[in-house]
Amino acid sequence: MKMKRLIYIICVLMYVPLSMAAEDRPVAFMKAQYKEWHKIKNTEKDTSDVSENKYVLQIGRGVSYYYDPQTYYVDSLENDPTGKAIRDQAMHDALNEFMNSGADAFAIMRDKGLMAESRYKNQKDFRSNIITVWNTNGGDVYQYETDMNDLNWEICDSTKIILDYDCNLATADYHGRKWKAWFAPEVAIQEGPWQLCGLPGLIFEAETEDGEYGFEITGIQKCNESFKPILIDSDNLFNTPRKSFLKMKDYARRNRSSRIRAMTGGKVKVDADYKGSDDFLETDYHE
């Protein structure tokens, strides 16, 4: 068990990002903060937990950038000698504590503010109606595109107030899930969290019909700041179709045990396959 966790910790913490962003990045005139929640069910133990991630949406003219600020901070340390030295030392100390006492190395790194969270990020380009997505599987980074026209909203009569804004309800079927979203016409921007967009107002909240995933806005501000650089390990970047990436990621999480055996030449045998019944945000890769 300890060896299994050690292998996984090393794979996560040794990710080395490089910036692929151009020097002249778009300028955001508004940004919003979101909380993503995900209900995780363990069918083997009959338990349920809620996982949360924080994201920032930078909104420019005709383009936006959606990313996890904690992951961006950790990755940016790799481009700063002082920051990299601090993170490397913290990782060394955490692994030593894990080997000596079994302490949770992930918790140690999180307490120090040096643990990356979600590596999902995207850029929406409203001029081409294309969303470019970057995500990881194992130690590799994958890039794929999806069409904004896949989202077709139906606006409903229901309303509610969120952060003192009057919001309207809309529903849509998107990549295998049914969504309901609350948008604010007063903030006349066709934007929202994750890949959700295209309504006559910023999306403040969204939730899947089955209640497995949801997004909640936690703040919104006007600003005048450059987009954050897209930090990517360019040596391990692969282009792939969206559904192919999701199939690959699903296969990897459900076959972790065989991957660990292959990595160790069969010397380490563990039961590490994913035991949850939940699925990804997009489920149409099963088709």
C-alpha cells in the first residue's frame, strides 16, 4: 500500500510545466471566480463524498481563459528558481515524512500551499466558436477542441437572485448530460464556467440534472489585466479528439493496478482501480 501511494505521489509532484503563451496575451476586462463541486460515490464502500475545486474565468473581448488558480501558482514556481527550490525542498520533506511515518504527503503539501489541484483549463474563442481544452492523463498533457455550437439552450420562466443579481433559468443537453443554468442578463456577457456559454448573460450557477456536478459563482469583478500564461509541458503535449481523450482517461483510472504492475515490472501488485460509480462531466464518449 505504501509503495502504491509513493509511486502516485511522485508522478503527481514531478510534473514540470513550461509556458507556451505568447508575450502579447489578451487583456481581461472582467473576471469571475467559481467553485466546482462533484459528488463522488464509492460503490464498493457505499459512501459518498463531495470534491470541490476553485477556478477563475478571465473574460476579454471575444475570448476567455478558465483555469485553476492554485494549480497555476504551483506550476509557475517551476519558472522561478527561488520558488522551484522551495517546492523541491517541501516535496523532499513530505516524501521523507511519508516514508518514515506514513504521514499523508498530499496533506503536507496542501498545508504548505504547494499542491496542484485541477489541471483542466480552457480558452474560448467566440470569433471561431471553438473551445480549446488542455487536460492531463498520467504525466502527459492533451489538447483538443470542441464546438460552442454543441450547446443549444432553452430559456425558461423561472428566476432567482444570486449575489444580488436577478438570474433566469435555462436548460440544455450537452455532451451526454442535461444541464440547468442560471444566468444574469444584467451582466451581458455570453460566458460561464467550464465549457458552458452562449446565454444572453453571464452564467452564475449550473448543475447537472442528476446532481452529480455543479458550478457556483463566488465573486465577480471588473479588471484590466493580462490573461495568465497557459503553462504547459510542451515536451509531453499531444493533440487528440475529445472523445478519444475521455475514453483514454476513463480506461486509465479503471486500470491503475495493471499500470502500476507494468511500471514496476510486476514487482508491485496492488488493488488501485477506481471504485466510484460517477462519471466525467462529459459522458457521450461511451457512445
